[in-house]
Amino acid sequence: MGSRTTPHDTDVNAVDLGAGSPSDDVVAGAEHLDSLLGLHSVKGTHYAQFRGVEQRLTRVVGALDRISRALVQTAEGPETLVLSVVRAVQEHLDAEWVVFALCDGELDRTGPRHLMLTRDGTILAFEGVQMARTPSHLPDEVLNRLNDILRNQMGQLVRPVVDDHHLHVPVHLDGEVVGGLSAWTPEHKVVDSADLVVMRILARQAAVALLNAALLQESRHQLERAESAYAQATEQAADLAARNAELSRTQRELSAAMRQRLVTDERERIAREIHDSVTQSVLSAGMQIEVCRRESDAPTAERLAVAGRLTRDAVDQLRSVIYALNQSPSVSELSLGEVLDGLCSMHMPADLETEVRVSGRVRDLPDDVQHAILRIAGEALFNTAVHADASTARVALVYGEDTIALRVDDDGCGDPAHMRKVMRAAMLGDLAGRHRGLANMATRTAELGGALRIRRSRLGGVRIAVEIPVHDRAATVRDTRGVR
């Protein structure tokens, strides 16, 4: 089959309605009507020509309907769109074979890359089409055309090809040939220029619609990936929240256990000191009283007997106190301020008034910081109880944004300057192990990068003030000799 040139539409003759005779106007108007309708005579052939024009218009309208039905398949995906285009060509031309293919390297994100349709509606493709069958044999002209397009060996195919029973139009996008659309018709079907126009419209719009379908599909995939990522992020956030809650609960339990251990250690220390010092002294005094009673006259011996009973009662009371101190109560649910209040009750004599004040945003502190605060408070309260001869002691715990501060004030007889001097001497090892309490407080504070100050209290006695950073734990530990 040889190619032929597509016929041009008949030019419309110009009509000058402003000059000439009426008969000339009628003739000119008739010729103009003939050019529009394709009618060349009003004689016996008029009806046949009119019927031909009507059939031609009907075919064009049907073709446009097929085009519109093909193009609205964009939202259904690329495969459905390509199949709709190929079916529109097959229906319009009553074609025996229709081939649609994209050149290798063009529209890489789009599929299917090729598709064929037979006259009986069978869909064929070698790959990439779920609803297609793999062809067992193809006519040579169809297989060659498919290979030429796929391999981008277009040659003369970059321009339309029109034969009596064959049509081919290139698929253009942005001025470039990206594929081809070909059809072969049976012997009774001869293609014309209207068929070429239909094929061109389908080929041009199919390329754009195919690209849009690919973009739409990619957008859907991106949306699905985003939804999946969001679901994973939500699940991870929930898991992280659960882990954080578990970590916080564990941290609280560890802090409570640490506070319990500190209180227990402090009570045991006090019990040991009472047993090793006070109780032994009272027992020694009772023994001396008993020796003196035996060597004294009756009135003196009677008084010494009373003193002996009092010492024995004191020893029994001390033993009860030691037993009570060794039976440590649970402080697992107590806050740091409440534990400090408990320390006051352990250290302070009955005639000493105590008070604990907590200010700032209360929160959990690192274990080593809590440990240092409780140890320092215990040392300071013990000094107040034993050495200060005070009637009032006040403990203040202040939570700052990134610090924790402890102040222990009393109204006793202590001298801040003398205590600072004794503390420095103890830290240098010049006191043979005495007054280590002050040195221990300074050392604990310095190890956490904090500062300890000994000042005159507004109550009249001594103030032990400690400030420890909570967040900036990497700060350089201050020299303990810088204690003021």
C-alpha cells in the first residue's frame, strides 16, 4: 500500500453582494452554499450528496464522543486511559489492528509502554499491562511498527502516514515525538482526512492525559506514603510517650529508693553515735555512782541510789531510741522537702523549734543532687543540735530554673568566721579527723559544681547556704578552697 496525500477542503469562493444583477447574486449565493454543504448541484444528485455529508458529520460527532470518553479516563489510571484511546481508534476506524507505544527514554514515569488491540477487542502486550495477553504471533507490519516506536527508530514516522487502509500519527509532547499511534483497516474501510484529524486529536490529548494520569498516580503514591509515614510517626510518638512515662516512673521509684536509703543511713548513724558515745557515758556514770554509794554514809548512799536508778532509766530510754532509729519508716512516697522535715525531727531536741520551707517549681532532681542535699542538710542540722545551743532552726529548699539551693539557719552561738577557718583546716587534714562534717559538706558541693557559703544568719546564729546547678552538669568543678 502506497502513501497518499490527504485531500484539502474546497476553498470558499468570495461573494460580492454589493454589485451585479440579482441573478448574479443568486448564482454566487448558490455557489457559496455549495462550498459549505459540499453540494455541487440542485439536480437529482442533490439528495445523495446531502446524505454523504450527513454521514460524514455523524462519523465526526461519533469520533468526538469517543475522544471525550477516552480522555475522561485520566483519573482511572494510565492503563485504563491508554486502553480507552486504543478502543476509540478501533471503533472509529473499525480497525483490524491498533498499536499505541511510547519510545524508550520518553515519559519514563508513565506506563504502560505499549498496547495493541485487535478487531475482536483482544488486548495484547508483552509486559506492563495487567488486563492484556501476551501475543503468540503478530503480523509483520504490526510487529515492525511496534519495534520501531519502542526503539525510537522513527524515521518517516515522525510525520503522519496516510494510506488507503493504514493511518499513523506521532505522539507529541512539548514539541517532541514521544511515541506513536497506528491503525490498520480492512479492505472495505478506506481512511480519509477526517480519520487523520481524529487520530491526531487522540494522539495529542492522550500524551497530555497520560502524563497527567502518571502525575496523579504519583501524587496518590506520595499521599499514601505520607499517610503511612504519619501513621508510623503517630505510633512512634505513642510508643515514645509510653517509654517516657515508664522512664519517669522508674526515675521516681529510684529517687524514692535513694531517699529511703539516705534516711535509713542517717538514722543508723545517729543510733551508732548514741550507742557509742551517749549510752556508754551514761553507763559509765551509773557505774561510778554505784561505787560511790557503797562507800558513802546512809543519807548520801540513798541519794546516790536514786541517781543510779535515773541513769539506768536513761540507758533504757536510749536503748529504746536506738531501737526506734533502727526501725526505719518508709519514705518512698515522700518528697524531698518532706524528707528534710523528717531529718529535722530526727536531729532536733524536743525544745528546739524547727521549720522547713520549700519554694519554686518542685520537680524531680538527679539522684546525686538529692543525695548531696540530704547529706548536707543532715550534717548542718547535726551541728546545730550538738554545737549551736540554738532554740530555732529553719531549713529552706529553693527550686530555681537550673539550680537547687539549700539554706540552714539557726539562732545559736556559732561564729561563721571561726567555722570557715575550721572547715579549711579540716579539708587540709590539719585537725586529725575532727570537724570533718564541714569539710564533707564543702566536698559534696564542689563535686557537683556548686558553691557553699557560711554566713551570719538573720536569726543571729549561722547560715549554711548551698547552691548546686541542675542542668549544666558539665561545668568545671569549683575549687573547694574558694568556699567563702
